[in-house]
Amino acid sequence: MLHSLAGLGVLVALAWLMSENRRLFAWRMVLAGIAVQIVIAILFLRVPLAHEAMLSLNGLVDALMAATRAGTSFVFGYLGGGDTPFEVTNPGANFNLAFQSLPIVLVVSALAALLWHWRVLPVAIGLLSAALRRTLNTGGALGLASGANVFMGMVEAPILIRPYLDRLTRSELFALMSVGLATVAGTVLVLYASVIGTRIDGALGHIITASIISLPAAIIIARIMVPETATGTEVGDDVPALTFNGSMDAVVQGTTSGLQLLLSIAAMLIVAVALVAIADIALSLLPEVAGAPLTLERVLGWAFAPIAWCMGIAWEEAPTAGALMGTKTVLNEFLAYLALAGLEPGALSDRAQLIMVYALCGFANPGSVGIMIGGLTTLVPERRDEIIGMAGRAFVAGTLATCMTGAVVGLVA
């Protein structure tokens, strides 16, 4: 417990060292934000009723996976999980990521659009944004877009406040970018939960909780690195709304958006795994270290071990956890979750695994930074130079925020 508490202090100190104005340290806001994170973590990890509710979300994952499998097996046959026309001697080789796992993004994207049309998501976003305004004193525009990030993603959420993007203060714009990189979109929550569900009970609940905890974490880190010096931007009646011409139109548009995301994920996985292989081939040319060839995983493990330790993970487990954190930061969080799911039994303790589930839950990686820059500069081209200038710092802020979330979980787990 004291270990993770000290780690929180280190992470806040790192953000302060990178601040644009170290004299403007809003310590009351920082303490309030950390308190909010701890309360959320205690609620879902320690309060029996809330914890059981979180664990019960596993049933939702199973239902969505079964429904998706019905569709993929109909379209792709045994490649999509249907019955094979031959005897399978190696059942483990029967799994196909592209045709059995990734299509769940299509189903969730269509459901998300449908829930938006039925006004379920707007109500949830409104409640979350109101909570952010009350606890962290964010402006209405930032609160609305930040709350939407949990459900919509870092490119779609700013669309909700498009008329206000050119009015946001520099600190608010930076916070919006940081929140986008510190959370994950609702369209991939179930995908990630399906990957790690075999290792972590209630995986979907944990990933949703991680995004919610990372919201105040990202705002805290952003306000430290780029302090607020003006009044927050409030919203009026001119906030654009996503509209669909009926439920069927919502399903069609949601499916189309999901297809674009699915193709992007598949392409990024191909390239990322290939880049890892190239790096391992290059490192294998160097002399062995500690009796074993160098690999990207080992190098990242050493580099990120101190960060893993700051989150409350024992030093002997820190290189393994650091390798996961490095994979998430250098490549992407999906590959990191796949690596977590593939760890040998006993490689990480149950507590360390739980911390890493939370710490890996964020879009802070170079590919996502590029997507964020492209999306925001299209929405508000007049602030292009400012967005590009702060993108690197937002990448750091998003990473520190998810690490802070991991430390909070380490504090209460």
C-alpha cells in the first residue's frame, strides 16, 4: 500500500517536472482528483455489491461473443468458429483472430450507435460530465467531451463540442488530448475483455472501471503539465448531436464505422508484429546478455521496470510488467493485452496482473497520437500548430495517467 502511495507521488512529481509553469501547481485539484480515483477504485474493488456487479459483466462479454460467433460462423464457416468439416487434432490452432475475435468490434459499434439513437449513451455521458465538473471544476465543454471519451473515443468525442474547440483554453485543449490518450473507446472494450477474460475475472468491468478512473487521472496530469490560467469554457444550446434516421440507420452507420475500425486494428497488428520481429532479428545480432539473446521484450522490460515498480509491483516482477507497459507504449495496448493473456502461469502475481490490466488501458501510443492529430486538426484547423506542438506532451500525459490508475489500483487491491 505504501509502495503504491509513494509511486503516486513519483508520477505526480514527474508531471510537475515537465510543467510549463511549475509555480502554478493546483495542489487542491490534484488531491481532489486522487481522492476521486481512490473512491472509484474502492467502490468497484472493495464494496461487495459493486464488485459483484462488475464481475457479472462477464456474462455480457460471453453473450456478445456468442452472438458475434453466430454471425462469423454463418459468413466464414469454420474459420469464423463454426463446425469444422474435418477432424481437428490440434484445437488450439483452430482459433482465428481475424475471423473470430476482431469482428466483435462490428457488433459493439452497431450496438453503440443504436444505444446513442435510443438516448441511453447521451444520458450516461451527461452524468459523467456533470460528475467531472463538480469534482474537478472542469468547464462544461471539457467535461462533456471527456465523459464522452469513455464511450466514443478520442476522435469522435470532440465532435460533440465542435463549436467550442476554437474557444477552449490551451489547458483545456491539452486536457482533452490527454484524456483521449489515457482512455479507450467503447467499441474496443469488449474486444480487450475477451482477450484477457481467461486470466482476469470480470475483465469487462475492470476495463470500464479503468477508463473511468483514468479520466480524473488524465485531467490531473494535464492540469499539472499545462496549468489553467483562465475560466473554463461552458456549453450552450449549439452543441451538435449525432443523429440517425431511425434504428436501422443507426445500425448501418455503426457497422460501417466499426468496419473502418476493424480494418485499422487488423492493419496495425500486422505492421506492429512485423516491426517487433524486425527489432528482434536486429537485436539477435548483438552479443547475448545474461546468458540469453536480446529481444525487444527484454529491452522494454528493463526500460519500463522502474515505472512498473512505481505502480506498486514487486521489483522481481517489474521487468515482466515493464515489458507489457513498453509494448503498450511503443506499439499498442491490444498487443500488450495479448501478451498479458499469453504469459506463463506464475509470471505475474494476481495483484500484479490486476494492476497491469488497469495500467494498459489507454490509447497512448505513437499510432494513436497520429490519429488524434489528424482528427483534431480536421475539426479545428485554425489550432493545427498548437495541437501538433502539444501532441508529444499529451502522449506523455496519457501514459502517466494510466500509470497513475495502475498505482491507485495497487493502493486498494
